[in-house]
Amino acid sequence: MAMSPAVTSAAPARWQDFVLLLKPRVMSLVVFTALTGLVCAGQPVDPVLGAVAVLCIAVGAGASGALNMWYDADIDAKMRRTRGRPVPAGRVQGADALALGVVLSLFSVMLMGMALNWLAAGLLAFTILFYAVVYTMWLKRSTAQNIVIGGLAGALPPVIGWAAAAGATPLNAWLLCAIIFMWTPPHFWALSLYTSDDYAKAGVPMMPLVAGAKSTRRQILVYSLLLAPVCIAPAFTGLGGVAYLTVSALGAAVFLLLAWRVFRSRAGDAPGDRGDGLYDVKVAAAAARNLFAFSILYLTLLFATLLVEHLAGWPALSLLG
Amino acid sequence: MSDPAGESDAAARARRGRNIAIALGLVAFVILIFIVTIVRLGGHVVERPF
């Protein structure tokens, strides 16, 4: 088990440090996708209870983040991107991060069960456990498929939102899950192509370190080819409308073009492709950086389009009848 | 000013901030439970079995 480094408390823990333990940026993406699932369910939900459902999912995601930061403090301390986090920086004790994660997990799951339904609560509990135990404690340090399988945790929030509204999880809910699940590998591998030196220092077996940059670039292209039809599929299942079909198809074309450029590039071949910032890379890794940046935009656009279509009541296509 | 336990001003300020945050969090949680109860039970909230 990973142990938190000895804390020398250079600075006392402020309440803002405990907010950082919840990974607010990840929470914002989770809130967005969960809200989309909740709205797409098409069931009338009391606005207060809908807000409570989204809050529970957000807090559950934050709890997962705190548990992750507790367990991963040792490897976070070795990576440039994460060494300023509250636990490795010594501002928060590992045990405090663990306590926060456990308490928020229990509160979010129980409140979801009592306020909405126990299917949504069960899915939320599964997601937290999957991220904290299966991904963080097991997969992340042991296999290059870590983010492929672990991506399920990030893909489940729209299903939880759908379950909270409808008390059921039909095929379209799982289609939203499949979009995020298939999107995760090309997204993270594009990033890891130019941050692999960081992961190497921490001993995390990311794909470029285990299979090499060339294999990673090929796998990014394969996953992108698989991702494109999954993203367009909602237009054929009565979930998305004309706007969604347009956005998903055009976005898929750009995604594939950028993935092809990564495949043809030398991204990841030379260590130290990265500059000081997350998007600051050397020329060789620019293709990977571009795909990483566009992948975030594409996922955002897909879910935003679905959200707008359903809120505005625009008709969905059902090209398969 | 430092307290007798040797806690610095910065540490005391940080502790006070954490305590206020916990208090606000608990109050918000209680209000949330109250609102959820009212919404879930609606008019039945005032009904009594006796």
C-alpha cells in the first residue's frame, strides 16, 4: 500500500486545501455529464431533487478524488503535474484526506438513496469504489490498460444521472457511458505521449512506457476509429437530433484527422517533449497536444449539444426507426 | 499572538477557517435534508398517525 510521505507542515492546512482534495476541475466535468444524463432521461424530476442528484454525484466524485490523493501521495510527489497537491506538499495529512473521502462517500450515497432512488445510489457507490479501489489501488500501478478499464469510473456519471431521474438505465444511458469510455484512451494517451517522463519517474506503467510511443500512437488511432461511430450513434437511437448528428459527425472527422496526425508524428519518441505548462510542448509532440486539447472540446460539445436539444425540446432523430 | 500551546498565528487562523467551513457545511447539510424531506413528503409532512 502507498503511504503518505511524512508531513512536515510547512504551512497549516486551509479549508481551500480540502476543496482541492475534491479535484474541482474533474468535478465540473462530472457535473456536466451527469446533468446531461439526468436531462436526457426525459422524466419529470422535481428541480430540487434534480439538483440534489447532481450534488450527490459531484460530492461522490470529489470523495473519489480525495481517496485517490490519499493513496497516491507517494507517486503524486514525484510528478511535476501533481507534486503541489495538498497531501504530497505536506499541507494536509494523508489520514485527513482519507477521512474526508470516506465521509463524503457515505453522505453522498446515502443522500442519493433517500432523496432519489437506490439504483442511482448503488451506481454511485460502485463508481466511487471502482475509482478508488479498482483503478487507484490496483490498475494504475499494475497495468498499461489502467486508464482503459479505469475509464469506466469517469464514464458512469451520465448513467447515474439518468438512473436518478428515471429509476432505470436504458440502452441510451449506456450509450452516453460508452462515449466517455471510448473517448478516455485516446484522450489520456495523447497526454501521456508528452508527459511520459513524469509517469516514468513515478513508476506508473502508462502505455508509452510499456508498449512504446509508436504502439501508443497506433492504439490512439484504433480507439479513435472505434470512438467515431459510438459518438454518432445517439443520432440513430432516438437520443440526438439534427444538431447532434452534425456536431458529432464533424467533430469525429476532426478527431480522426488529429489522431491520424498523431499516428504519423514522432510524438513521444524523445523524452522531455513537454515544456512548463500542460499545453506547452515541443514541435514533435504538437500533434499529441492538439489531439488532447480537441478531445476535451469534442466531449464537451457532444454533451452540450444533447443537453441543449433536450432542454429546448428539439426533436430527436431515430434513423433506425 | 501565539497561544500557550505554541500554535502560531497562521496555524490558528487556518484552524479557525477550517472550523467555520465545517460548521457551514453541516448547516448546509441540515438545511438540505430539511428541504429534501419537504419536497419528498409534500403536504403529507404534517400528517400524523395519531
